[in-house]
Amino acid sequence: MQPFTNIRALIIDMDGVLWHGTQPIPGLTEFFQTLADLKIRFILATNNASLTPGQYVTKLVQMGVTVTQKQILTSGTATALYLSKQVNPAETRVFVIGVDGATQPLIDHGFTLTGLYEVNNDNDTLKIGADIVVCGKDETLTWDKLATATLNIRAGAKFIGTNADTTLPTEHGITHGNGAILAALEVATGVTPTIIGKPEPIIYQQALALLGVEPDETVAIGDRLETDILGAVRTGIRSIMVLTGISTKDDLKVADYQPTWVMPDISAITKALRDQAVL
């Protein structure tokens, strides 16, 4: 096992690591106090695109933790940033399956959002449909939203998924994630989406840039082997898998990649960080 040293920054997942739905995981406030005491920089990087950074700030305040919006990177904000470097937002129309966390970053970057059943027709000279379809976690998902996304993708719109998590840990248990919505659209259109969130390196690379640190000084923390940990491996950074979310020790036995460390929860990480500081 690698020594638990040279840690200047953390990229931390949220669902299954810091909380289950609205329930904080024990040791949450102590964990963030330790980061402050040890002057360890961090970015909270989540595949969940349902909330804006501001809404995540409010959620954490309600759990007794104070962070800034600049310390939060969602797959929604990562998607908007990525697309803004690929196309001219002022000339690009986007249809979104998702709520504030997916729509607001696109609006902030200057994209035009399209509505239900606004689809380009070969017989029309006026283009009212979307150039891009973005799909994120959406608890207000409807048949009409799925139909509009399908029609636009079949008409040639680029298909983007904020993340491909098939499941989501909640206070009620494990339920479906955004990957389930992507699967429905892929079956309906025959088009495979481009994924921005973990395990693709894009969101981790953006987090490293925001932190201003080197990869070998950074550790990713996550609960999901096939996203958080695989994303860290692909990015070339160390990782900690906690056992409070989706993946289990049994999953590790059949994986062809591994986290650097496995810990039961954030309280164990808190202790390891403090022990390292004493050495």
C-alpha cells in the first residue's frame, strides 16, 4: 500500500461520500474542519447535475459545512464549460433534459435553450430545433422531454450526457441514475452519447486546473468504482474508495483497476489525514 503522504488537494465526490440524499454521513463537519486545519485545498466534484453550485452550498450549510461556489464542480457546470470551448454559445441551441443544475450553467455561458417539440424540419427554412441535446439527472422527467430529445437527436443534434451513472444512492436506498435515461435515448436513436462526467477525465482535469496543483499532489475520493475511481485512474491521480455508497469490497475483487486506498468512510479519511500531519 502506498504511504498516505504528499496530499495537498482533494477532489471529493458528494453522493454516497458526504451524504445519502438529505442525510449527512457521520463525521462530515469534522472532515471539513480537518481540511481547513491542515490547509488542504479541495473541489467537490459530482456527477450529479441536478443542483447548481449555489444550491449545493445551501445544502452543505444545512449540514453544518461552509464552502464557496468556486469549490464545487458539477457535471452540469463541467458540461457547459466543455461545450463553450467546442462551439460558439451565442450561435448554439441546446435542448436539456435536466433541472437547474444542468440548465443554469448553459444559460450562464450564453447558450440558447429550446423548448418541448422544437425540432428542425427539412421543409422549414427557420431552424427552431437544438444543435445539441444535453441529458442530466431530472426528477421532473416526462414523456414529452424524452420525445423532444429523441426527435432532436434523430434530426442530427449532438448527444451529450452530463454523466452515465446508472444508479444513485439516496436516503431511500439505491435508485436509478442518469445512465438509465441515457440508455433509453440511445435505444430510441441509435446514437451513443458523449459523456462529460466521471469516469471520463474531463471533470477531473477541470478540477485540477481550478485547484492549481499537480496530479501527484492530489487524491480523488469517491464511492463508485466504475466512475470516481476509474476516472482517477484515467487522469493519473491517486484515489480513495469509501464504502458508504455504491461499490463494495466484493466489486474490487473482479475489477481490473483499483483505488490507491480503501477506507470505510470519511471519518477514517479524517483520521488518516491527521495522523499524516503528525508525522
